[in-house]
Amino acid sequence: MTKKTIRHGQHDDTPGFAELFTPKLFTVLREGYGLRHLRTDALAGLTVAIVALPLSMAIAIASGASPAQGLYTAIVGGFLVSLLGGSRFQIGGPAGAFIVLVAGTVALHGMEGLILATFLSGLMLAAVGFLRLGTFIKFIPFPVTVGFTAGIAVIIFASQIRELFGLSLPHEPGELLEKIPALWAARESVTPATLALSLATIALILWLRRWRPHWPGMLIAVVAASMSAALLALPVETIGSKFGGIPSSLPAPRLPDLSMAKVIAVLPAALSFTLLGAIESLLSAVVADGMTGRRHRSNCELVAQGVANCGSALVGGFCVTGTIARTATNVRAGAHGPIAGMLHALFLLVFILAAAPLAAFIPLAALAGVLAIVAWNMIEKQAIAVLLRSGWGEATVLGTTFFLTIFRDLTEAIIVGFALGSVLFIHRMSRITEVATQTAFVSRDEADAARPRETYDRHQASDPEAVIFRINGALFFGATASIGSVLDRIQDSHKVLIVDFSAVPFLDSTGANMIEGLAYKAGKRGVTLWLTGARRDIRRALLTHGLRRPRVHYAANVEDALARSRGAAPGARKAARKAEPLPVS
């Protein structure tokens, strides 16, 4: 329930505890849940489980853990994320983004240290959620997330070169600058059978993606590679030869060693897990929101992620987070709610109970091929191209985050990238100080009291066909969370959405990306989006992000947009044409 108190004559609509932390599962059940919904959720859960099965084992092996630990993480962590989470469609489990951190933790502290760091990270994530700090996680600038994701992808691919080529390497260095010379020195130990099998796995996945996109390409490729290796007796390393297979049951829960010395030793790793886990989980939830038009509860989601990490650690698993690819698969498979994610975990459990011996035949080269595809997909090529065209500021933040991720440390990369983004924002704000001193970044009642409101147009406000939003202030990464939550409330009854930029002095890439997401959702609902009053530099930034016809229309002001959307007279249309997009120089 929303708390409504009165402060200085104003109503405070602060959400109450129940509204913030009620899992989406209970919301879905209250809406009414029948056999039809269960069938769609079961089909979606099975589809996601088919995708998650090879990925969970591959990510675990690349992280320095066993394939069984990857499955434990997906089963226990995935079930708890869906049971308690604040997103209808989030799928939790091991994620490629954690490979670098997990492998480094295992190298420094061993497996027991990894499990303890995962447990502590779970407690921290739950605390962050209960303290309602989830909103601040969204302030990470867009170039930072693109940069560290691309950096992680490069490291993941480099970590799989040994398995892809079947190299004989007694000790593989962890640092990229040391790893590359070591791999090159071992180039004469390439195993032809391993290389052929990994290339065939990659080729089959790509072929199926192109010609049979709805088929589970990764699972089919892994099964085909396993059968080929067994029938042809290929001299390749398998899960059975390296790990002895996987157990056919879940281990009994056990608390990790919580001695003070151990806790202090793994605390930096736990903090890194917490930071990345919060970013990845909320980013995945936002992706699901964009695909479905729903809105997740960020703090509730963080609490669920915390519980899931603790649960995963109790059974010997490692870091759990929201996984973007599996969450998107869940949405595309027609999931109705969180029960699909819970069933995905149960289907994986059935695999362990009934078919665990078959996993021993899976070649490591096939799983390396799967991870090579995952690494390529993690690199947001289009977003990188857009950011490089957006100007020196975004390119600097992107490049710095990318190279620090590769050559230094992920946590350091995020902190430095965020700091650079903040400095870039301050620099740009300093160029419009006169405007900034008179206009709040996000318009509030207190700010409006010091300056008269604009003239209220009763006819525009009561138009049943159109809804008009006016953004008052800079649309940058710190404001997109609150402004986006308002703009997302597009009613299906409206046919026209007008966003007025006449009072926006500055727009950064994160704000433009938010408007791009708004355009996608508007188009999906059949709503025509108009952007009015945008300055020349702001319009150029919007065009750079692909916001062109027919996705969006531009007009000089709200009146022009309303006239043109209603099919105004030729004279009015001619006057409004002056507001069409300028070419990007």
C-alpha cells in the first residue's frame, strides 16, 4: 500500500514496504492463475532450461568451478530468484559476466573462498535491497555498461582459446598480457580433433541461428558434438575425463567457513560480486520490462538476488544473477509469470536426477564453442558504434572502461568509468550554467513554486487521443530512471504520445537510449511518438541513436505535433515541416 502523508500542504505518495517488496509471484497469483497460464509457463520454462543446461556447465568450467556447481547454481539460485523476485520474467543463474571475477577468486582463495564470497555477497545484496538503494544502481552511465560488458567478452574468449585449440599448457596465466604469450608459445601443441570439433560446434550454432532460429541451437550443437566424439572415438577431453561426470543429486546444504579471517580475506571479492550482480540483475530486469511493457520492483529484485546467492552458496554453488539472454528467451517463449522461471529450475533438477551420466560424454571443446558464441553476443556492436559517433566524451568513457576491464580490474573499471561519466556531465553542465541555475534537473513541486508554471492548456490536457509529457531539465543518466518511470505509463487508449523537449538543455547517450526504448514500446503498442521542441544538438543526438521516421516524428512544438497527428490543413502542415530532423554532420 502507498503511504500518503501531508508535508507542508503536499501529499507524499511514498510506496509502502509491502508495495516495494511483495514478490511478483504473489501479484501474478492475485490476478488469477489458471491451467492455461501453467501450460504456457511450463513450455517457456522447458525452453529456457534447454538453453540454460549447456550454458550453466560451460560458464562454471570457464570460471574454474565444476559443471555440477554450474547446475546447482542454476537450480537453487534460479528457483529462488523467480520465487521471490520483483520481476515477472527474470531468469537467474550463472552468468558469463561473472567468469572473470569468479575465476580470479578461485585462484586467490580456492573453492571454499568462492563459496564464502558468494554467501557474503548474498547478504550484501539483500541489505542493498532492504535499504532501498536499488534506484542508485541505475545511475551507472550507458557507456560504462557497454564498455565493461565488451571487456568481459574479450576476457571470456581469451580464456577459451586453450580449450578451442586443444593446447597443452601446464599452467595458464590469468592476466591477459601474460596469457597471450603463453598461448602463443604452446601453438605447436594444437590438437586437430579438438579444433575441428570446436569449429564444427560454432558453425552448427550459427547455421541453426540463421536457418532454424527457434530451435535450441546450443543444446543441439553440444549433443551432436558429444555423439561425434563418442562414436568416432575422438581424442578430446570431456567432462567425464576431467571432472568424472556430475552427481545425480543435489548436495545437502552446508554453511561456509564464517571465521573472521576468512571473511576479511574474501570481502573485496564479495563486494565486487555485489556491485556486478546488482548491475547485471537490474539491467536484465529492465530488458524484460522493455520487451513486455511491465515494470519490475528493483529493491525486491535485489533482495531476491541476495537470498538466491545465499541459497546457491549453501549447496556449493557460486554467484547468481539475472541473465539477459535467458530472460529474453523466457519472454519470447511466452512466459506468463515467475512460475516459468521456477519450472526452468525444476527441469534442470530432473536432468540431474535422471540423465546426469550422459553429461560425462560432453567434450570441453563443444562447451568452449558455446562460450565463444556467448562472448561474441555480449559485445553490443551497434551500441559501441553509436557511442563512438556520439562524441569524444562517450567514446572516452567507453574506451577507458573497456581497457581497464581487460588489463586491470572490473570493479576499478566501473568506478573509474562512473567517475569519468560524472566529470563529463559536470563539464557539459558548466556550459549551460545559466539554464541549470534556474531549472531543476528533474522538475519537482518545490522548484515550480519558485517559478511560475507554464500556461495550462485545458484542451491539450483533456485530449482523449493524445498524451503530452514535458521534460523540464537535463535528460542525463541520473535523471532517466525517474523520468523513464513516468514516460513508460503509456495508456493503450492513447494513439499519440508527445514528448516536449523545449525545456531540455542537455541530453546524454543514456537519456537518448531511454527515449529509444520508449520508441520501441510505443511502436509495439501502436502509439505514434512525437518529439517536439528539441534543440539542434539534442535532435542530432537523437538521430544518431536511430530515432528517425517511421519510429518517431519531429515537430517544432506541441501544437504542430497535435495538428499533424490529426491530419491538419495543408497550410498548418507546411509550417510544421520546418521542424523535421536535421541531417547529421
